[in-house]
Amino acid sequence: MRDEELKERIQEVYTSNYRVYGARKIWRELNRQGHTVARCTVERLMRELGITGAVRGKKVITT
């Protein structure tokens, strides 16, 4: 099925980029490689695979 093929490609892009890419960057990379896919599909498959992008920046503390 298409989802299984996309899961493999998402995993490849994720690991080849030091496991920091989120859904938006993985989606852009897949489209650059010629695999037309919707961003919501990438988000769904990433949730199924249990992978998340790196969270950068500081936590905001008030008062």
C-alpha cells in the first residue's frame, strides 16, 4: 500500500537528517524528491511511526 512506502521514505528522510526534521521539512523534502504527498498525510504517518521533530528555543516563563 502507499502508506507503507511513504512510511519507509519518511523514516529515511528523518534519520538522514539527524532525527530533527518535523512534518513540514519532511513534507518539503519528499516533494523535492518527486513524491507528491499532502502534509497532513506526513503528519499522520509520523504520528503512527511515533517520531517527532526537534523542539528548539527556550520555554517562556512569566512572573
